[in-house]
Amino acid sequence: MKLLTYVAAAALLTPAFSLCAAKADTPAATLPPPPPAAGITGPVANTRELGISGNLQFNSGHPYSISGLYGTFINPTMEVGAEGTFSGSDGNSSFASVGAIANFFSHTDSSASSASGVNPVLMPYIGGFLGVSDHSQLDASIGLQGGAKLLVGSNAAVTAELQYRSTKQGNGNTAVVLGVSIFR
């Protein structure tokens, strides 16, 4: 009897459970499709991204930094592009890097969450960087990054990223990158 009471309470409190319980005896093939997702959708192939960000750096003599990104989505799950960064300090020291990025996103197609009829608005990703940097001399630079883009409209996103960059000489830098992007 207690089990029946809990099931009845859950059915009243959760409309989705109520819908499933009401149709439990209906074969899945005859259930109506979910409503079309409305609102925000993720980037598709050939979507271009233009972004600007600032860094909060953990282990660097360059406490402030600004970065720019220009990328193209090859498909909804892969973006390639270029990124440039300039970091400075209160002294005369500065650091600059420019290079290529490749980011791999979780699935952004609206059918990925079609069971709920809601478009994804959070796009987590991992990626890499390959380029050159200039601190006291020109040097090769590689890096890893991971983060998420929160879509705040069909053409805009807020980005949070954890990135690591290292040079051939072993100079490494870890930073939290916060920024905004527009898509076209």
C-alpha cells in the first residue's frame, strides 16, 4: 500500500512521470514524437565564431591578459581556428602568443535531447593549441584547454575555459579564461 502511495505522489508531482505512467501500456512506437525544440540551437557546419576573453592566471608574472579567437565549425562537434593572446604586468614584461586551435564539443544537435524537447544550451569541449609565443624570444608553444560555452541566444555565448600553455623552454602557464563570443 505504501508503494502505491509513493507512486501516486510521484505521478502528481512530476508531469513527465505522469505522462509515462498514463502511456505505460502503449508501445513506444506509437507514442507521439516530442514537440519540436524551440529557441536556442547550437552552431552548425560553417558557423563562424568571433570571441574575446580575459584571463585570471594562477602561476604567471603576467596577471592580466586579453585573447581573441576566430574559429569555424567544421561540423556541430568540431571547431578549428586561430587564437591570439597578449599578457602584461605592472612592470615592463609582456608575453604574446598566436596559434591554431581545435576544439571538440559534445553533441550540439537539437535531436541530442529530443526526448525532452529542449535544445542544449551548454556546450562542453576539450581542445588543443599549437603556435608560437614571445616572452624574451620567439618559441614554439603547445597547450590543452577544456571548458564550456553557454549559449545565451542563437548568436551569442559566454565562455569559461581552463587552459594550459607551455613553450619549448618549459615555461608553462595555467589560466581560467572567461569571455564572450558571437556566431555568424
